[in-house]
Amino acid sequence: MQICSVCSDQTPKYRCPVCKIRYCSLGCYKRHKDTCLPVEQPTPSVPEVKDAVSTEPWTVEDLLYEDDIIDKVPLQRLQLLGQSKELRDLLCNPHLRQLLRSVDSADHKDDAMKAAMQEPLFVEFSDQCLKIVENEAKSLTSTEAEYL
């Protein structure tokens, strides 16, 4: 089990988009960001396209680093997000919808995420998403957990 790289106390829920350390809360992120140093990662190898007609579509795994795959959430658990009344209620807020659009359309998504994480509403949204996904993982039977 991992612990927060900032406070060394709680289980981390988030990963710094710049240096990839794990942290547990907004407070830890704020303490960390002053000393954050970017980690240089090798450029991911993108599959070569030999001929446009016969190529298979890329998968997410083709574009992710090995560390990123560890954080991948199975589709079954992601689908629970669409069934959450709490999440739908949060998404009724036009300010949150605008924040999500700005992160999605940003050229530098890591900077946009840093800015969004300063907004308590965005943090509440992120926490709710994690709660939905993580609570489902805790309630799985052992057979279902093995499948994931």
C-alpha cells in the first residue's frame, strides 16, 4: 500500500501531473507544488502506420507509460460514474461544466489541471468521482475482483 509522498500519513488519491508523485489532499498538493520538479520521461513510442487500410486501431495501452497503466480504471467501474445522482447534481453547476471544458480544450492539460485543482468545486467533483470508483472496488466479490 502506498502513502502520501508529502505528509507520509494518508493513502494517496492523486498524482502530480508534473512530477508524478502521489499525494492525498489539496493541502498536500499546495505544499508540494512549491517544490515540484518535472520528471523527464521518454517519448512514448507510437505504433508505426504501415498502411492505412490494414492497420488496427490503437489501444490506450499503446499510448500510456507503464506507470500510467497501474492507475487505469476498468470500464465497468467507470460506467458507475454515469449512474451517480451525486455526480449529476454536481454537474448541474455551470461553473464546474466550464472548468471541465477548459481542461478538456487546453493545449497544456497539466497546467489546466493544476489551475482547476485550485478550485474547491473541481476538487469536490474529483473526490466524488474517486469515491464512486473506489467504493465499487471495495464492494466487489472476490470473483469480481480477480476479473479486474
